[in-house]
Amino acid sequence: MTESRWPDFDDPDNLTPEELAARRLDLPDGQDFWVFGYGSLMWHPGFPHVEVRIARLNGFHRSFCVFSHRYRGTPQVPGLVLGLDRGGSCRGLVFRVPAGEGEEVLDYLYAREMITGVYHPSWRAAKTDQGSVSAITFVVDRAHRQYAGGLGHDEMVGLILQGHGARGPCMEYLENTVHHLRALGLRDRALERLLKEAKARRAASGPSGSGSSGSGPADQGLVTS
């Protein structure tokens, strides 16, 4: 496996309640709103919604650009999870949240996505076949120490193979992402290549290199950081 280097995650840098409150988005008063999902939110949103649409977000692409030291890795042996990084476009899903559930859903999303503040929450235009909607979107913070966008391709594969955290192997997270995108008819060539190469390297390294339970049912507890 290619040797990877990463920041020191032994001292977690979680946001304080005050910092979380300062980054909290304002919801439209008395109106339903949308949330954009590009990774595990697509198959395990975990919040009430009344409509789902396939959507395209321009200006950002789906990438394994976030070090995971909790759910898909540890501080000593991190893995990688998905983030939205600058450039290109990303096809995913938007979920319409009923107005009456808004604050509770926002609480849930911030507890899930914003523990360390690695994402910038913002409202972004997402295009659907039924028209454009404004959706809550979590874009990676390139200045955050968990940002991994500068990694080489081999380093990415190595981190995906080594990562195993509280929610299971990083390899499983990649497999589930690719399989669910395929099921939606949303193939992602970059992730398909990563999966192919990770499987090949895992097979070449033998049983000790296996970091996945295989390509069975989706892990319903997946999170993105």
C-alpha cells in the first residue's frame, strides 16, 4: 500500500455549540425547503421528507476529499469520505422537507455533517427536471485540516483501503456509494475507477488487505464525515 501522510487528528477539533449556532442557516419562514444529497444522504437521509428528485449541482463535484477519523477511520489510521469540491458538476438527489419539520431536520443535519466544521453549509441552486430549486448544500472547507483534496490518486486508494471507523470500512462506503449511484442511473466515472483500482489492490494484497464486508446491502448507518 502506498504510504500516506495526513494531519494529526489525535486532538479532535469539534465545533462548540456557539460556533455551530453561528453557522446555522436561516430557513424560509413557513415554507418547505430542499436538501441536496450526494453521498450517504442519497440512500440514508435520516430525516422526514415528502418528495425526492434527481438534481444537478453546477460548480462542484463529488470527491473523496475529506479525511475521516471517526466514522470511516481513526485519528491514527484515517480513511476518506465524500465532499463537494470546487469545479465541474455533481448529480445527486434533493429532498423536500416539510416546513413543520424544518428546525428539527436542521438540528439533525448539523449533528451529522457539522461536528468538526469541515463543510460550509449554504443555499445552492440545484437543477431538476421539474425546475431549479434552492437547496441546503454542504461544501467542503478547503482550509480545514480534514480537507484531503491535494492527495494523489494512489494515496486516495490507500486511504480508502486502510480506513475503518465506527461505521465500518471506508471501502464499504465507496462500494455503497457506487452501487446506489448505479441504481439511480447516475454513474460517476471517477468513483467507478476508484472502486475498480481499490478492488484490484485489495485482491493483490490477499486476505489481510481486505477492509470491506463486500458488496451486500447498504449500511443504513452511513454518514459522511
